[in-house]
Amino acid sequence: MELKNLEQLFQQKINDDIKIEPKDWMPDAYRKTNIRQISQHAHSEIVGMLPEGNWITRAPSLKRKAILLAKVQDEAGHGLYLYSAAETLGISREEMIDQLHTGKAKYSSIFNYPTLTWADMGAIGWLVDGAAIINQIMLCRTSYGPYSRAMIRICKEESFHQRQGFEILWVLSQGTEEQKAMCQDAINRWWWPSLMMFGPKDSDSPNTGQSMQWKIKIKTNDELRQQFVDMIAEQVKVLGMTLPDPYLQWDEKKLHYHFGEINWEEFWNVVNGNGPCNKQRLHARKKAHEDGLWVREAAAAYAAKRNNKSSKVVA
């Protein structure tokens, strides 16, 4: 079949909301876009364990330690789901990890900010995971089948993470003046980086148009960002806290909140590797990978030994 006809049939599947599966024909650009997006998502889940893992031993109670440990374990699982989904597109896990370590592949810029207090665990859960949920609910309907199905379970677990984060901040907001100040400080520091999680403005996002046509994305960056602002601007009232944006205001006609301009210079600076913790995060990932080499080698040797033994029994 001619390439033009294959492309037409492919787009018709997309238009009819039929999922694209690994053995289906797909344009090279569709495959590459999904590999880039899914692997970046997987890297973000794995790197995202670092700022929270640092607080497991310092959580204020055994209950808080257990909850945070469970959350970090969830994120490890999310990374594995997503690496597996990306592998169905023909890229190996080793290649994806190498791309992360060499800086060729990106991860979410939000994880390049430091976690200074226990309140940051609440702000990450409420704001960072909240932003992730807004984006990931859309991805449950993405056109690539393995990615879409992985996101269904991930979203259920992320919903728990957001509620856990909000509960941390709510407890602090009901506490002493020092605890209230800690809560507000964490919100102030994580608010703008959370808005940056949705990526550049639509006008500065060259891949958005094609991704929308292929239904890799269902909504644009700016649409998702607006949805997030509308949600958080209401939830923050329950905490009795404020968002650090003097321009935040409800528009009765548009039924949306107006909000201030993001510092895009800071966004691109962090994306390009110059954020507060970029080098620290990448160093930690490389070291963990190197330290775990003996485990991977032992597992591979054991698997080879079992396969060889099975082959002799069959023979």
C-alpha cells in the first residue's frame, strides 16, 4: 500500500478514536513523538522520587514516613509502567536511560527545585501532583494504546498523592503561627514552578499542532494550565492561604481566573539544565545506576542460567 494511503488510514483511526497498537502501521514522526513524550514522563517519575525520598527519614511521625514511602514506591512503579509502554515503540530501556544520563532526554523541570521543609511534601503532593493529574487525565484518552492504558492506573494513584499532599498542608494550616507560615512559604515557592509544568505557551510550542491532530494530546498546554489555576484558586481558600499572584482574579464573563505572567526566562533556564538542582538530580541518578550494575548483571546471569537449564530439559 502506498505511503499516502497508509497515512490516510492511520489518521482515520485517530479520528474515529481507535487506539493505535504497537503492531499497527504508524508514521515515523508519530512513533518518535510518543517515544519522546512517554520516556520523558517515565524519567520524571523516577527523578521525582529524589526530592521526596530525602524526607522519608525526617517525616514527623511513623505514619507520615509510611505514607511517604508508599508514595515514592508508587512513583517507581509509574516509571516502570511508562518505560514498558515506550519499549513497545521499539526503543530499549537501556537507550532511554542513556539518553537521560547524557542530557539528550528531558524530565519535568519541577524536580529541579529543592525541598526545604516538611511543608514542601504537602505542596508537591497538592500542587505538583495536582498539575500532573490535570495533564494525565487527558492522557488516559491519548491515541497510543499502551500509553493510554498505563495512565488509567497511574491517575488513580496520583489522586491519592494529591489528597495526601493537601492533607499535610491542611494540618499545618490549622497549627501554630510557625506552621502556618511554613505552609504559606511552601505554596509561595512551588506555585509558579507548578504552572511551568504544563510546558511553554502554545505559541512557543512547535509540536502542539501535530500532537493535537494525532490526539497524542487532547488539550493544549494553555488550556490545561488554565484548568489547573481554576481548580487550585478555589482549593486554596479551604487552607486559608493565598497564592503568590497579585493578578489572580475571577472573570465572571469568561468563568475563569486571570493570572499573572510566568517567568519564562526561569522556565527555559531550568529546562536547559541550569536550575537549582539540575546537576544534583542527574548526579544522583547516574550514581544509583552505577551502584545497581552488579544487581542487573547478577539478574541477567541468573536468567541466562535458567534458560540454559530449561533448554537442556526440553532437548
